[in-house]
Amino acid sequence: MRIHRLATVAIVTTLALGGIAGCAATPSGPSAPAASSSAGTATDGTVLPVDANPITNASTAPGLSVTYAAVEDNVDPATGGALNDQLELTIRNDSASAATGLEVFYTMTDATTGQSESYYQDLGGLTIDAGTETTIYFDNGTGTGHYPENRFSLYRSSTNQVDFTIEVSATDLAPAVATATKGVGTGEVAD
């Protein structure tokens, strides 16, 4: 009986410590260790911070832009109604051909502590036709245009202002950049 209890305690402790370690933020700065996942997603679907920007796009061809970036007081572009707070991006393609190979890299920085976390998302088969735009959401939603987010990130846990810098890349187009800011406080506030 005693061995069974000790084994149970050992298993629970191991699981708890593993869960806590999986929630830890990646430190920033020159002495930061290498990230354990370059893709930013663990095998169980959890979104993990990445240590460096994996986007390697040296194109200078114009056409890609972010026309709307928000992390609070979000607005549904179709209805104009309020949405829950989330990273929301409207990406426009003004080039002569469809934008493919889309990727997003974003860094969130706590304005008070300086702590930061970075995330990367390959947007899969998303295509933006020439002369059109599309809105994407990092909300753990399902369906086209919805992508995972880390619900334990600085964005969700810090009570300080959190500033976002965002890079969107597409094949053969210069990357687009944007910024967004979450004000002081946490949790959804009615809009």
C-alpha cells in the first residue's frame, strides 16, 4: 500500500512539474537558451514560444500589408461588432498575383518588466488573392482563418501593458509589419 501511494505521488509530481515547465516563458536577450520547438507547436497542440524568427524572406517586392492589427477592443470586419480580445490581423495583398506561403511571427513585450515572448505560425494553405484582404484570428478557434494561441502567454497573464510587434511574410513579397498594444489589466472587458 505504501509503495502504491509513493508511486502515485511520484507520478502526480512529475506531471505537475512537466505542466509547469511547459508553461514557462522563454527568456529574452543574448543569453537566452535555444527553444525546444522551432515550429512553435508541441505535439499535443500547445503553442510554445520560439527563440528566434524562423522567417527568411529577403524579397523587396511591394504588395503585402497589414491593414488592421488588434489585441483588445477587437472588431469583426464583416459586422462591425465587438469580438473577444485576441490577436486579430487583416492582411491585404495589392500585388498582381495571389499571396501564398504565408507565415506570421510576433513578439509580445511586457512594457513594465521587459519580459518578452515570441511566437511563429505557418498559415498553412491560406491564399490571399490579388487585390483582396483577409482577416485571421489567433483565438484557438476552428475553421479557416483561426489559429492557435498560448493561453498562458504574457498577453493573457501580465497585468501590465503588453506591446506586440508583428511580421507577416508571403512568398516573393516583402514582409509586412504591424504593432498592437494591450493596455494595463487582464481579462476581457466589455466593449
